[in-house]
Amino acid sequence: MNYEKIFKAALNQLHEEGRYRVFIDILRTKGSFPNAHCFAGHNGPKPVTVWCSNDYLGMGQNPAVVEAMEQALHEVGAGSVGTRNIGGNTHYHVQLEAELASLHAKEGALLFTSGYVSNEAALSTLGKLLPGCVIFSDELNHASMIAGIKNSGCEKRVFRHNDLEHLEQLLMEADAGAPKLIAFESVYSMDGDIAPIAAICDLADKYGALTYLDEVHAVGMYGEHGGGISERDGIADRLTIVEGTLGKAFGVMGGYIAASRAIIDCIRSYAPGFIFTTSLSPVLVAGALASVRHLKVSSAERDAQQAAAATLKKKFAAARLPVMPSVTHIVPLLVGCPIEAKRISDILLAEYGLYVQPINFPTVPRGTERLRFTPGPHHTSEMMDELTTALVEIWDRLEMKLAA
């Protein structure tokens, strides 16, 4: 059998569909985010402006975060040297879990190496601990949640995105005596819309279901202390489990869940994705700890980011660019074709020094391919004007339709 032929055919299919992913060779410039340098296709590094980072608040560049990481590096060294059970349960881990539990008004929290791992490990383990459990999943849930639900071995019922009537119909049809869990997100990052969290909690109460809320695109961003949409809306106490990330608004790396002491202990004790993996480096944990503590008391970054997002949406709309509706910090620009989305991205980078990645299937449905902009507190009005002007020129060059 010609294995190489099979692999090359799979790659050729991605190229033909315009879905082959190219990773940019880039280095951010410490202290001047969103400025960076691109190394691909140039004689030496070329200055670029980053428009698609998930470091929404620039906390990866925050002096307090960088200082905390430098201090931890010099005090304890680089790696965690093992699993949490064997050698990686540093005091930094204990402190950060306490801060995260407090952030979400829960009894405990548990750190993972990424948001993907936290979703997969927690959901798969919960399903296995609840015999006969039925998991109700929003159709736009992240791939990590889908993987966790699949690996749980549970019966899965998918409800239409944010459709409360459909969710209730599925809950009514399920065995009244079976354990139930509703898994959904607060901010859906490709469209920038928000789940009706309180109403979903009402249905959970009515039908005896647990709730699992993914807040990865909302933690640090919303609420008085950065606890997410559930904190902003005053309903964190109604949720069974809140899952979040340290790699987006908090600017570092890692994932976590927050829940009751019993649930946290069960996941800690049963989840292979937690038990058998090297824990986060104490350097990373120290940085995340500093970031969480900073955003608990500072709203300046959140306010500036929200203002930037609102401004960019207005500039795109005024220029008749096809900006998609969004009630959050996400600013998606509809293209509708993977090849064109990649072409626009390439032109922006090569000719204008503006970096934004195309978003294609399977991340979004076919025909809704887009450019996803995440303006932050350090993107200036002048930067937004430059971006808008470049996009209008490219739209005209490629003879693409502007919005009505």
C-alpha cells in the first residue's frame, strides 16, 4: 500500500477546497502589542499589526504578568517536572485554583494544560460517572466539547443553536429518571453571539439537569471581576460547572473548571486527561495568577477593549464592508468563500502588513467563511482606519460585493 499517496491526496483535497491552513511565522514585540514581526516570505522580519489574537486584553504583554513569570522562573526553574500527583503540584497551582474558584463563586477549581483538555477531560469523565446520562449539546459547541461528549459514551442530543424550545422538547422526550447535563457556551466566538444562560438554567431546574458552561471567550472580558457572562448577568451560582481558559483574555496558557468541591475531586481523581499529563509549568501558572488577580480589580482593559470593538464595527459598517452582527468583542467579516478569504488574508499581510487569519470549514459552516477580527485596548483609531481602507481597496480589486 502506498501510504504517502494517501496522505498527499488528503492534503491535495484541502488545497483544492481552499482549506489548507498556513501558519504564520511571527514574533510579537514585547511592550508594544499588537505590533509584531513576520518572518515568512521576507528578507528578514517585517513589521505587522496583529488583528486576530485571542490575547483580547493584551495581558500577555502586561508588565505585572511578565514580571511574575520572570520571578517564578528564577525562584523555581522552568518546568513542573511531572504530573500534579508526582511532582507538579506547586504552590502556584494551589493559589491559582483558589483564585479561579473565587472568581466563579464555586467551592473549587481544577487546572488543565489547555481549554481543549479541560473540556474533553471534564465532560468525558462526568458522563462516565453518571450511568445512563443524556447530554444535551448546543449544535455550535466547540470541538473540544464535542470530543468530550463523544468520549463519555453517553447518549447525546443536539439542540439547535440557542433554541430554547428545541432544547425543552428534547428534555421532555428524555427519560425523566435519567441523569441529564446541558452543555453550552456563553460567547460563541465565530459569530460573537451569547447564549440565554438564565433561561437554560430555568430549563435545567425544571427537568433536573446539570449545567456545563464554557466561558472561554468571556472570562476576563465580562463581569465586574472578569468572571464572564455568568458573572455579568448575576447567575454564576445557578451553574453546576463553569469552564474557562487562561490562554485568551488572561494572556497566558491553560484551562480549568470551577464547580462544587465534590465534582472537582471526582474529575481530579478519575479524569485520565488530568491524572496522566505533566502539569502546567509554574512559570505559566504564576503569570496566569498575576493576570487573574489584576483583572479581578481592573476594568480598564475590558472597557477599552469593548470601546475598540464598537469602533471597528462602526468603521466597517460605514465603509459598507459585510460585517456580521455581533453583540460581543468579536468582529466577524463575511467573505463566503474559503479561497477568497485566504486571498484577502494573504494580500493584507503581504501588501499592508496587517495580519488576520481566514476562518474556514469545519470551524464555520461552508459558505460562511470569514475574517475574524479581535480589536483590543491597544488598537488605535488610526490602525482601524488603515485596516478599513485596506479592506475596501481589496474588496474593490477582487470585485467583491459591498454591503447594501
